Amino acid sequence: MIQKKITAACLLLAMCFMFSGCGKKSPLDPKNPVTIEVWTYYNGDQLTAFDGLVEEFNETIGKEKGIIVKSSSQGSVNDLETNVLAAISGEVGAAEIPDIFMAYADTAYAADQLDGVVDLKGYLSDEDVDLYIESYIKEGDFSGSGEIKIFPIAKSTEVLVLNKTDWDTFAAETGAEYSDMADMEGLVKTAQSYYEWTDARTPDIPSDGKALFGRDAMANYMLIGSMQLGTEIFQVSDGKMVLNFDKETVRKLWDCYYVPFVKGYFAASGRFRSDDIKTGNIISYVGSSSGVSFFPDTVSTSDDESHSIEMEVLPCPGFAGGEAYAVQQGAGMVVTKGSEAEIYASVEFLKWFTADDKNILFSVQSGYLPVTKTANNKTAILNSGAQMSSGMEKTLSAAVDMVNNSKVYTTKAFEEGTEARSILEYALSDRAAEDRSVVEERLAAGQTLEEAAAEFCTDAYFDAWYEDTLHRLQAFESK
């Protein structure tokens, strides 16, 4: 009987070291430090901020515990994905597998299918996990069993960014207010008003109105807009996707983007909408909060006119009467399989990096949002002592409000999810751009806007586009 009790106690003790509630005994030796390599796609200010914190870690906690972190930027997101999957697959000429790599859910899922990813649940206590915003932690739960295969380090959402200087001129003459753009329907009406106002300023040149608005990341518009309207396009369970491309919902999305685009109320010509702000092609756009640092401080038009502008940041408009959803963006960190010391060291670094003070500092320097519940707070950010520009303060303030006052959403990973999302990214925007070119040709030939756009604003035209896009998306549905 005594022997059985001893055996049970030993078993319980072993389980405590295996599972989340009790943690793991450190396999580290400060006299023989372990080196871990981290691959990111950061560049510019983001890379500088990340590398600065890596250096601080190595000189403090890393030295104390026996951990050396080496950071390497792989270039673009696509470059990173290609290099990671090549390394894990053991392709000829591929680099050694990093200990940690940055990834979105689809890439992390693909690496997991290759058996290259560690479930961190056994390396984090329940108290550790509870520190983080729940949806961020759940992003790496591919099976729905509570696994943690993506460690959140920095997130972003979408905000409405405005050229306040030129908006103020428009608002002073028309009475327009920020609240007019609180929802998509109001934004479309305001964009029409802006087009007509700019058109009227040159009465000798017909139909030369300007666009108010543009949008980065069209897939986000389709996915988040659908959620706001009560439909989840990609319904995923355990890596299997069921498509729900609801026609009524998609028609609403069409009416609030495609129609104003072909009429010239919306526009997109540069690589990013911040480029269109710089050329005066638009005066507002929806984009990632982490990209607002690229907002220009001057506008230079094709007429060689240049003037300074001020930025304003507002909440991202949703659909009137819809549920409050905001997009959850930003790659997390994935730990690859290795020695116990390497995995343990990787987790120690990620926990240190996401401590409130460090994560807020990184957020302020990079434009990303903190990932813990206590750090994702305007008061905590403002009181952190971190230096930030007025533009960054506006951005973080608006983005924190979006996250805290909405349900944040990102699609779950599934096979070929990146390709399916790509259809949502381009199907609507490419068609809108192509048809707008035809409208512009007709306007130049003397047609009115109503005449030039009439062909594209019919039920039949939408139906044909919808059926084609539906058919393309159905190819990715799990059989």
C-alpha cells in the first residue's frame, strides 16, 4: 500500500513537470548557454525595434539564464514562408531550421502538417496563458483541443486613416463630419458627396471628381464585413473548411465597394493606399494600424502642387446595424522541434518579450499592439514612459479601442487557405479596377457618369461575378 502511494506521488510529480499548471524544470546552464535563432519578416523601424530588444535580452536575462538569441530577417512575408517550409521539408540547399519563426496561421498550419511545430501548452502555466488576450492564444489551436502552436507577440487591427488637412477644407464647405463615416453606408454617401464637391470646383471640366477613400487588404473587407453581417465565409473545424459565400451578404459587400469604385468615389492605384494619399488620389483609407507609420506628411499631385498634411486616425467603419467585429492581424511566433533546452529557451525569450513593459515599448516603436490584457490598454501605454509621436499615439489609441470594443476575428487555418484568401483579396478589387477603366474611357468620350457606369450596376452583372467567384472558392472546400 505504501509502495502504491509512493508510485502515485511520483506519477503526480512527473505530470506536474509535463503539463501547464506546474511548469517545467529548467534544462538551461548559464555556463553552457544555448543559442536560438529567430526568423522574422520585419524591416525598417520594426526590425530596429525587435533587434534592440533581442540585444537587451541577451545582455540581461539571457546572460543570467544561459540563452543567446540571434535574429535574422528573411525579407518579405512570402520569402519567410518559402524559406521556413523549405527548411522543415529538408529541401536541398535549404538553411537549417530556425528555433523560432514568425508566421501567420496558414504557414504555421502547413509547418505543423510537416510535424515541425511544438505545442507550447506543456511549457506554459495556466497563469501564463491567462495573461494573453484569448483570441490571440486560440489562433494557434488548430485541432480545437487547446493546443498552442502560435505564440502571440504583437498584433494589429484596421483603422480609418485620414488626410485631415484636405478633409477640413471639404468639411468646412459641406458640413461633413467624422461621424458621417462611422459605418460603410455613411462612408459611401460621404465619398459621393466628396466626388460631387470636387467635380463642382472645376465646372469647365465635366466628371473630374476625386475619390475620397481607398482600402488595403480587400480580403479583410470581405471576411470581416461578412462577420459583421452575420456570415462566416470560411467555416473551419480541425483544418477542414466549409464555404458559406452567402449571396445576400456578398451583394452588400459589392454595393459598398464595387459600385462606389466604378463611379469614382473610391480609388486604388498605388501599391498601398498610403501611396494614393501621397499623390492626392484619395484623402482617406482603411489599413493596418501597424502600417500607419508610412502615412506621408506631404501631398504631391500630378500638377506639381505640394502641400503639408496632418493625419487623423478614426475607428474602422463597419456595417450599420451589424455586429461589432474587428480584424485580428499580425503574425505570431512558432517554435520548432528541437532539444528540450532549445524549446525551453525559446519560450523564456517569448515570455520576456511579451512582458508588459517590453511589449508596450515594441508596440510604440513599431505600431503593433501589445498582446496581453493588461498592456493592451491606453492608460498603460500612455503611462509607460515610452516616447511616441502624436501620430503613433492616435494610431494606438484608435486601434486599442477597436480591439477592446469589438470581437476580434481571424480565419482559422486550413489546407490551401492562403490561396482561398487570395481569391477574396483580388476577385472584387480587380473587377472594380478593370471596370472603372472602362467608365473613365466612356467619360472621356462624353458620356455622363450615370451612362458610363450603368452597365456595371445591374443585378445581372453582379450575379455573373458572384457565380464565377463562388465556383472558384468551392475548389478549396473540404471534400
